[in-house]
Amino acid sequence: MIESIPPADRNLILTGYLGPNQIVVVRRIAQDLGMPFVNFETRLEQRADLPIEDIRIRFGEARVKTLEAEVVQELLLYRGAVMLISGQTLLHSDYLTRLSDAGQVVCLTATLDAVLQRLHLSLGARFHNPAERAMAVGRLKREWAIRKAPETQEFDTTGMTENEIVDALVEMWREQVLFIRG
């Protein structure tokens, strides 16, 4: 359980979807907290030495799931890290329960309009394609399904700049660690 892990050793597990610069934002949070950053997707690709889509095409979904289980097992060994893991992955099997025992899972959200605006600003003309927008909205819905899980804390980033998101999450994490210590 979370209470049995010293506060400094708890992981901050971020999920959800902010927009195209999510990895940069999460990496900055880790840097500001002085914690290592672990990107689940990168670990998965490193383990197979292939991009996820290539793994799926060459070896099938079963191989992706096997690799995911291996990487989750690896992440359970981390203490005091900031992790970025997709909501879809966390909802698979018992990953959410197992990872939340070692830290706090926070789902980053925003209004649909805010996320679409962020995507529009970063993708430019490509975002005008209805198929591109539909794919983005579908991904967003799948990512945010994690919000319904009791182990997940929701963090609304609507109307916040990237710097404000970083500052607010760093402050939230420091307050939670102090509260648990206290």
C-alpha cells in the first residue's frame, strides 16, 4: 500500500493526455522535482528495439501485451520516479492496482476544446483534416477512460500554459509528500 512506502520513495505516475508536448511537460516535472523520468512507451520500444507499431505489425498484439507486462514488472522496482504511462495501458489487467501501490496515479485532463486547441496549434493545417481530428478525439477518449478508476486522481489543465502545468503539478506533488510525512 502507498502508506507503507516512505514519501520520498513514492512514484508520481502521470497518465491522460494534454496534447502534443506531453512528454516535454512530464520530463520538466521530473526535473523540477529532482526525480528520474521513466517513459513507459520508450521502455517498451527499447526492450523490443522496435517502435510499438512495428512490434504490433511484425509480431502481433500478443507480443505487445507480453512486453507491456515485462515493462510494468520493471517499473514496479522504481522508487521516487516520475512515470508517464498511457491510460489504456494502465487499464489493462491489474497494472493500475499494482502501480498505484507504489505511488500516486494522476490523470491529466482538460476540456475537449482545450486539447483540440493545443493540437490545432501544434499540428497546423494537418489538424484541419476531419480524419486526423477524429483520431485525436478517439485517442483522447481512450486515454481518459482511466479517470473512472478509484486509484486515479484527476488533474485539470484547462486554461493552463505548459509552465503553469509544470508548476502546479510540482507544487501538488510536494504538498502530497509533505502531507503523508506529516
